[in-house]
Amino acid sequence: MSESLADQECKACTSEDEPLTEAEFSEYLEELDDDIWTVVDEHHLEGTYPFEDFRDALEFTYDVGELAEDEWHHPDIHLEWGEVTIEMWTHKIDGLHKTDFVMAARMDRIHEEYAPE
């Protein structure tokens, strides 16, 4: 059995890397929560996580912020009552990199603690 995407290392890309094509990122997308994540214009990931209240959404946002700081890979985060929307792509290549999917998988794992029942 191969290692889960959430358990893989976040490897920084270089400016010489090319953004992933749909054929390349489709296998990574399959490992993400498909109720949460979509790829927009083959450019970035967008996901909206549901919560039962504002406090859980806020605490999740903080946890995602800590993850982003640890990995030095920072998403755009929109917090509101009952949901958090995340947009993520690799700015250095202006598109998707495997690291974006690793980060999304880790966010899915974090959300398990907060998911509404």
C-alpha cells in the first residue's frame, strides 16, 4: 500500500518546475475529500469546509495557519460562520504542484476533528 498523500513530504518546487496538468493532478485529486475540494481552471484548488459554529471554524483556521507556517506554504483563507473556504496554488509556478495536494490532504485530516456530525 502506498503512503497516504497527507503523510507525504511537502517539497518546495523551483521556478523551473511546470504546473501540473489535469492528467498529472487527477490522481492526487482522487485522494482529497471530493465533497470539499475542486480544481478551478486547472490553476488552483478551492475547498469549503463546513462547521457547526463559528468557534470551530475559527479554530480550524488557526490549525491551518499553523500548518501553513510549518510548511511555509500559505493558502488564501476565508472564514465565516459555519464554513471556511481555502484557495491554494503554488505562486512560484502560478499553478498546481503536488505540494498543494499534500497540504489539502492534511487539511482534510485536520477537519476530521471538527466535522459536523
